[in-house]
Amino acid sequence: MMESNYVKGKYSVLTKQRIRKSVGMVTVAAFAFALLFSSQTFAQAATTSTNVIKASPVRTDIQIEPGSVKTVQMTITNLTNAPITVSPIENDFISADEKGTPALILDANTYAPTHSLKRFLTKIPDTTIPANKSVTINVVITVPAGTQAGGYFGAVRFAPTSPSDGGQVNLSPNVASIILLTVPGPTTELLNLTNFDVQQNSHTGTTFQNPDNLSVLVRFENKGNIQEGPFGKISVKNGKKIVYETDFNVTDPRDQILPDGARRWDVPLKSIGTFGYYTVTGTLTYGQKNTTIDISKSFWVIPQSYIIGAIIALVVLIGLIIFIVFFIRSRMRRRLRNRMNGNSRYRR
């Protein structure tokens, strides 16, 4: 019954105050965890000279049926010339921002309010890794029967321990491996595209004085109950001619948007001329049903010299029109006076 309450979203252990307090402890973990779904950055951080261990894979995407058990294998490499004992630590996380940066919940007794993977993880014992060797660690995931379909996510961190201090975790940087779990079944897949804006140096507009640092801001909100990785193409046209085209979020693995979360991408726009009217178009797809979103925005690139020249030309044109109007009126007045004077002499 307790598990059933959890999978339906009715949880009693966690309160919002405890989450805020736990998330406030994320600073230490963020140093090692870097970016939630940026696998390259995370992998590079794991191999820096300050680290003594390396974990792979950086991220695992797995699907498990309710009532089933699966094992995820993680390889931990000792980068030093002496044996190291590592302590695996299971953590849930939530989104810290819209760039994919995680906020680990470090309190051992605290779980994410929804989509908690830590509840499914079996406790992993400490492991000793010989010098310059690698060890495979099994992470067992048990999904209870009746678990609600959807996405669940968490991370397993590996922290070196100090035997001389009674096995306490030391201050050496730890590494982590992300697990994104999908429980199959009836799920809600709904991404809302909230922004598709042309920007220059983070400022949205429709007219720009030069093509430097132009980009398109793409922002999605995930209103479903499963993580989504939208992908597609973004192209720029000048009239009917395509001047630039790029893929959107096609890395392997793709960046994901967590349920109840939002994520933004800044996609650079290149090959834009110094003058012209352009239309940027996005064809973006997500979900198992390949739901497609088509959207476009138009913008001008007009140099400042063109604007000044246009203003001067407009002022000259207005002045010319005013001169012509006054000239015509003046001639009409003279003609009218001449007619009136002629009629006056005729009468006399």
C-alpha cells in the first residue's frame, strides 16, 4: 500500500521545506556533477587531474517493466598508483535551472517529490579498486508491481573513502553516473514550445543592425510524466533561398527535459548577410508518436548606416513634398489674384 501511494504521487515522507533544505546542500555535489545531461562535459570533468577515479557510462537510459528487476553495470577506474575504496551513494535530483544543471538531493533520508529513482535502487556496498585498474559495479534496480508508468531518474555517485578515518568519505572529487528509467505503460507525453525567439546577445528582437551573435532561443516545458528529448532541424531563409540549416538536439544521447520541468537551448544562426529580411523555421519532433511542431519567426538585418540614410532620405522627401505643396499653392494664389485683377479692370 505504501508503494502504491508513492507511485500515484501521494508521498508523505517529503515536504517542500525539506526539499529546499536538501537542495541547498547541493554545492559540493555540483562541483563533481557539472551538467546533468551534457555527457561530454561530464566525462571530461571525470578525467581531470584532480580526480582520482572515473565512472562510465556517464548516463544510462533503461526501460523496466513493473514487477521486474534489471542490473545496470558501471565501470569505476582507479586513476592512481594506490588502491582506493569507493563508497557508492544513491541520489535523486531535480532540475536546478533551464540549462540542464542538476540539483542533487544529498540528504540520505530525502527523496524527490515525484519520479524518484532512489526508491528503486538496492544499496551498493563499498568496493576496493586496485591501483590503475577498473572494477565493474552492479546497480540493481527493482521496479515494484503496480508502479505508475512514466519516467524516473537519479544518480549513483562514487566517493573515495579514507580507511584511516574509519571509512569516512574524503574530500577528493567524486564522480557520478546518471540513470534515466522509463516504466512502460500509459504515459502522458506533452511538450509545450513556449519560446522560439530570435536574439542577439540574449536580447530578443525583430530588427538587428548586424548579423553578429544571432541565435534562436528554443524553450520547452514538459507537462507530461516522462522525460522527453525533442529533436529536429532549424533553417534560415532569405526569400526562398535557404542560407543556413542545422540539426537540433541530435547528440547521442539527446538532452532531456524532465517531467514538470523546462529546458532552453540557444542555437547560433550563421551565414546571415549584413542586410535583408530573413525567416527562421523550426521543425521539432518529440515522443513515441513523433509529434511534430512547426514554427517560424521573421527578422530584419538593417545596418545603422542604412537606417541613418533612410532617415535622411525620408527627411529630404518630406521636405521636397512640403516645398512642392507650397510652390503649387503659391502659383495657384498668383493665378487667382491675376484673374481677380483682370475681372476688376474689365468692369471699370
